[in-house]
Amino acid sequence: MYLSVILLLCACCTVWSASVSRPNIIFILADDYGFHDVGYHNSEIKTPNLDKLAGAGVKLENYYVQPICSPTRSQLMSGRYQIHTGLQHGIIWASQPFGLPLGSATIADRIKAAGYSTYAVGKWHLGFFKNAYLPNNRGFNSFYGYLTGSEDYYTHHRCDNHQTEYHLCGTDLRDNLKPVLNESGHYSTQLFTEKAVDVIKHHDKSKPFFLYLAYQSTHAPLQVPAKYLSQYSHIQDTQRRTYAGMTTCMDEGIGNVTAALTATGQLDNTLIVFSTDNGGQVHEGANNWPLRGMKATLWEGGSRAVGFVYGKMLKHKGTVNNELIHVTDWFPTLVGVAGGTTHGTKPLDGFDQWTTISEGGKSPRKEILHNIDPLTHPMGQKLYNNTFDTRIRAAIRVGNWKLITGNPGDGSWTPPPHLNKEVIVEKEDAAKNLWLFDIAHDPTEHVDLSSTNQGVVKNLLARLAHYQSTAVPPVYPPADPKSDPKLHGGVWGPWQ
């Protein structure tokens, strides 16, 4: 009997100890942030806070996201490839009645079930046509931010004109389920930083927290308070100058978040993950040099991401990690860090990368499906029978090899303006629809090896065919006129 009591007490002590030692988790997601645009990638833009956190943590230099917003966010939240959630094509426009399927548990659902308080601040962009799709109903205890893809940084006003028969405009800012109408003039990067700091200062410290901080920065429109422009007066390109100021404002905000953690004694027990959602949009001031391509393309510049992890609990700090990691991996990795479980979720495409990140171990991931998008207009002629159709827009990475089919988008190399170099445009057959690169040795995708490695090409096409056989049909409905904010008090919100 005494032995049973002692064992029970020990078991309780173990559970209690594990509970209080579990770290807070902050996931910071930047929007349209270029690969070149962080200081430690030799950028002319100053990011001292990001550089400091990354330098003391683990820099992820073989880390991938998706080329556009909603697909990356859906894969972060669900741990599943977009071919398995119907989000293969495009973003979720404000007027479209769809979102991340409700059958997919979110990372917040699972971390909340593990005993965490869960908070979302900033951009959602995963659907909101019904109340069930709102962040508060997808695992978050609270939400402060906006639901659509982009908007004015000061007025928080958004127009959705992607289908010309409708001109739909309204305010998009929410505090949980209620519209916020009194923050016009409050620059969103600073507003969201303040809300994140409030979470850190006021959450119930009897249990750990998960904070998803999805900044609007550095997405267009290019807007920033004047004080952030003065230090970049030497940048002649006006778009680049404003973008640089926006980046520095975001970096300052992240410094304020870490300062709040320090002031409340929580920094040592907080894991911070930083990621961009896709490559930078070079037509809006961002830069991905020396990578090829940009946002919305299947080239490396569209999906190779700035990413790092910071935390005292990392075993190998101050290191650079070159193992293959993908945005879907955060679901099992962070749920595991939180002491949660992935049992009962739909099949995950992500891998638990904690040992890889913390200890420098080998990645369990051997390949990445970048996407298969059957709705994009086919390109050229089908090159092989009885395998994947090369006319379809798709890309896959297996080991060091990357295969692209269909129309990958603009494949130019765009130097940052201060280098005074011309944009490099490769002249290719307009009907070309197949490329193969050895990314480990050619990360800038200059040498197409498809004609001399037919065996590799066919193997990767077979992998694409396998993934295509598991895909659900893409969901991309037309705009719904019932979404018009004029019908809902001038604000964007659920309409069904």
C-alpha cells in the first residue's frame, strides 16, 4: 500500500513538473518577406532583433513554405499539404465562400488540448464565410486581427475586386467576434505588436501559452510611418525604401515582444519560431536575391523561406541547420513540444523535426511536394504517357533534386536595386514545361538537367503521379455577392 502511494505521488510530481516546464510557444509569421531581406542574409535592410534571435538560436537554411499566403497558412495550421485540403489553387479571396476544411484539426486545437492558452494576433486568411471558420472556432481562445488577405495598414479597409462584376469594400479588423471601428490611423504592425505584448503581460501564468503572431508586414500596400524611412534615405528606389522601413518597423515590434518576455521573466521558457509565408514580391519592394523567381512562382524565390528557431531549451544553439524542413512540419513538431498528441488527426504530411532542430539530427523528411495545381492553365505538350502530365503546374523536391512542370511563373533573377544590376531573364521556349535542378549544388536554378537525367525525371514524375492520386478536388468557388460588407454594417465578416 505504501509503495502504491509513493508511486502515485511520484507520478503526480512528474506530471506537474512536465506541465510547468513546458515552454510558451510564439510563432511569428511575416507576410511576403523576401529571402534577401533579413540582415543575416547580407541585406542592406537593418533587422537587429531578428539577427540577434537567429544568431542565438538555429537558422533554418533549407526551409520551405508555399509560394502564396493561404496555402502556407493552411499547411501550418493543419500539417497537411494543400492537395489534401482543396487549397491547391490561389488564395482565399474575401468574397469566396470557402476556407480551411473544418475536418482538419488545427495546430491550435491540439496545443490547446494539451493545456495551453492559445492566442492569435494579426492576419488569418483561412476563410470566414461562416462563423465556424473564424479563429475563435479553430482552436484559439482569443483573436485580434483581420480576416482577409491584405488591407490598408492605417484604415484597416479592404476592397475585393478579383472578380470585376463586384466591387466589395469594407473594414476588416476584429477583437474576437466583434468588429473594431475605432483604430483608424493605428499602423497595424504597431497595433499587433501592442496586442501581442498585452497577451504576454496578462495571460494566466498558471499554464503555458501559444501565441500565433501573423504580421501584416511586409505585404503591400507599401505604407510605413515616416520615422522608419529616414534611415533609408540612401536607397533611391522608392518602393525598396518604403519596404525597408516596413521591415525595420516589424523588426522593432519583434524586439518589443522579446522585451516583454524578458520583463515578465518568461523569455527563458519561451520558444520562438520565425517564418515568412512565401517569397517576397519583387514588384512591391521585396527581394529574394540570389534566388530565382518571386512570390507566386514555383522557383526557389517563391518558397525558400527565411526561418529560425530561438529558445534556451534548444540543445545546439547558435547554429545553422541545412536539413530539409517544410512548413507542414510545425504541426507535429510544436504539438510535440507542447506535450500534445497528433493521434486522431487526419493523416499528416508534416514530420516532427524537434530533434533535427534542437540537436542537429538528420531530418526525417526526404521530399517536399511544393504543389499540384490542376486549375492553372496547362502549358505546352504532354511529354510522357502513363505518368504525371507535364502540362500541369506542379513541383516536387526529392533529396537534392527538384522537378518543375507546367507553368512555374516568372523565372527571372532580380538583384536588389542597390547593386545596380539588370534583372536577368532567361530566354526559353514559351511551351517548355519541364525543368530539373540539383538544388544542393545549384540553389539559384541556373542549370536545367532534365535532358541529361531522364531516369531522375521519370522517377520524380512518378512521385507526382502518386501524390496526384491522393489529392482531393480543388475548391475555388466564385465570389458570393452576399459577402458584400455593405450588407453587414460596412465590415467584412461571416455571411452564411
